[in-house]
Amino acid sequence: MSGRPPTVSPRVRCAAPSNTSARTAAAALLIALTLAVGRSAGAEDVDVAAVATRHGFAPDVPGVVLFDAGTGEILAQHGADRPFIPASTTKVTTALAALEILGPEHRFATTLLATGEIANGTLHGDLYLRGGGDPTLSSDGLRDLVAGLRRAGIQRVDGAFFFDESLYPRAAEIDPLQPESAPYNPAVSALSVNYNRLELRWQRDAAGKPAARLLSPADGGALPVHGIATGALDDDLDPRIELVFASDPSPRWLVSPRLAATGSVFVPVRGDPGPVAAELLTTLAARDGITLPPARRGTAPDGAREVARHESPPLAEVVTGLLRYSNNLTAELTGLAASHRLAGGTALALEPSARRLAAWWQDRLPETSFAGFVAANHSGLSSVTRHTPRQMAAVLRYGAAGAAAGVRLQDVLPTREVGENGRPATDGAPGTTVRAKSGTLLYADGLVGFLTTRRGRELGFVILLTDADARARLDAGRDVRIAATPPEANDWTGRAKALERDLVARWSAD
């Protein structure tokens, strides 16, 4: 499909003229038709309502803004001032704000602090694992801290071992309306390791009940997690319920006996990530011959001195990964760091932090109305969040100008070559360069970014789709213990993606 149907059919039949006037009119009509057939429809000529109908959507489901990336001139718009659920396209606003507020060279630091003196391999005092909100902290980062302990001459601690996640208020999950077993909806803490994601493995025992264990996976291998227990669910629950998280009296994952005899899934760290981080550090320290006491929650005193430190890659690299992999925890911790800086070191919870960055954007874009702009968090994992296409287009134009600390948005967005049908181009086939961030929630979808047309023109675009009524019904009746997606919601998402590809293909053909 070319994405650009002819303006008129080339098969035109004219009746024989009966007089001069008729011949003149016929000639004029023929010239007009010939010009119409020969004229290439521009990107601004695409009928968004017609494309929406073609994919089974009412005209008010999509909202679109198309603009010239060089001049900022808006070339086309449809529903540009209606609020839509932006899903993960929100991460673009988070990434750009963080780059400017914190700077592209900013690094997140996780530290080990100590009180007391070190003598003969023993710390005669307390040890603190203090989280700095590093969204990239992994088992390898904890190994760096263990190596720092050894360099400091510490082999054992005769005081207490504390984990300190006091930099930000802890959130038990990002969005309470998401399935509780969704690995993309973990707890958020200043001390988070391996993206607060666990692998749950099970195998049925002799009695037929699943015996399960939890691991924290990372590139360097998976580490066991014992601080979160596992167990079996009752048989009489809704068969769609496969996993349940229980926190009373202690955190544990319960597995349905209806699952396969053996298997594994990823689940989030829910509630409190600090103890998991401390347990992983203790395990790695023991493997290196360093003995730590059982971990407790605490806050490092002002007089504690640093004995080990691990830093993240620079922020420009972090946000490039954020936009490529769309990790929700990375977005939340990056946004929290930015609002923390704006608030002069005041710790903000997720929603107040998101509102603080929204206010920052209003200050940066005074000519754009932010009426209807609602920010529930920094990742877009929320059916409450609302952006208009015009607001998002203004953010893209700001990013295209390199206003975020000199970093152009096009340089950190994921890049792909797409063919005439909007799908990835095959090797050797002509394609169009698209740099864009996608976003998907049930009954909400989006694609925002930049494309280079066949003629080499760079355009910015925003495509947002929302069925607010369908999403509201889903939220009202949702059982968060059920992870399965309704088939009709999957169908909606498939058609939304097809519509986005269709528009990109049509605009690219200019």
C-alpha cells in the first residue's frame, strides 16, 4: 500500500462536445483532472477521520498533530485540544525535563556509609546502604559496593547493618489499577535493584502443589531471594487467577495449583524493595567472605562517612535506554530526581512529583495552553493521566530544538526504518527513518516523534488514541488478581497500532 491513493480515478470519460462553449468547458475540465491526477497529496492532506474509520474507530478516538520539525509550523491537526491518555509517550516529557534540570552528565549514586572505626578487618560501628534513586542499579552495582568494602578493609561488622531508602517516599506500586503480578508495575524506592523485578519459578511436589522460589535476575546471573515467601493458592478461586501477592503478615507470592507442572514468570517487587536490596548485598558480601548482620531499616546519620560508592552511567545514556526499553521504574526514579532538584531537596511522592514537573513544563512553554493536562506519575502507567496532542507537540518541538541541555530529542529516541506499509523495512528495501516513542495501555495508545519523508523533509508528529468510556468500564470492573487481557482490548490495541502505521506511511510518502 502506498498510503497515498490517487486524488481522482484516472479513468475519466467525457461526452462529445456539442458546441464551442461545451468544448471549452470540457477542455478546462480535462486540464483540471490531469493536474489533479498528477499532483502528489502532501502529508497535510491526509484525512485522519477517514483513516480512523478505515480501522474501525470513531473520528473522535484519535488525536493528531503534524508539524514541520525545522520551523515548528503545524501542518495538520485533528482533535488537537482534546485530552487523551498518553500511556508511555509520557516518558518523553519526563526524559526531556530530567535532562535539562539535572544535566546530561548527572549520575545517580548508591553508597555504603559507616560509623565507628575499622580495626583488624572489623567495623566497630554501623553500616548503612543508602539508596540514591539509581534506576540502573543491578547486582553488578552491588558487587562494586562489596569490592569497596574489601578495599576499605571491612570483613565483618560488629554493629548494625541498615538499609536507607529515605531519599524519596516509597510507593508500594506505580498504579493500583494494574494487575498486581505485572512486572512493569513494581514498587518504587530510592533503593531499587534489578528494576525491582523477580523471577518466580515453580515445580509441583509429590502432593501436586507447586513448590516455588524467587530469584532476582541480572546480566551477571540470578540471586536467590528468601525475604519474600511463596505458597499455594486455594483451588476454589476464579481459574483466571494464577498468582496472588499477600503482604499480611509478611510478603509472599501464592501460586495457583492449576498452573503447569513446572514454569516461571516475572513478577514485581511489591511494597518494600529496601529489604530485597539489602538481602542481595548481604548474599554477595558473604560470597566474598564479608559477614554482615541482619538488615534493618534506618537513616544514615549526618556524621557517617562514605566507604564505598557505585555510580550510574550519565543521565543522557540512562534516558536513551528509558526511551528505548520504556521501563516504568526508570521513568519514575528519573522524574523523582528531577522534581527533587526543583523542590530544593524536598522529597515528593509520585503524584506531587509529577505535578511539579508538569508545572515546570508550563513555565517552559508559556504559549501553549496546559488546560486538561493531568500527570499522575512519570511513566504514563495510569488511566488518569491526560495530555492533548497540541501539548505533546509543543514538548516535541522544544526537544527538537535541543533546548534540554543541548540534547536533541531526535538523538535519544529509538530509531527504525519503516517501509511503505509503516512496518519495519526489510533489508535492501527503501524505507523511511522514524524516531519515535510508543505507548500502550488497554484502550489507550500513542506514537510520538519524528519522521523523514521520501523527499528528505523532517516532520514531527503526535498520534494519541483513547476510548475513555471503555477504559473507565475496565477500571470499574477490574480484578487486579487477573493478569489476562480481555480479547476485545487486544483487538482494540491491534487496530490502534495499524492506524498509527497507516498514518506514518501516508505522511512519509510526501
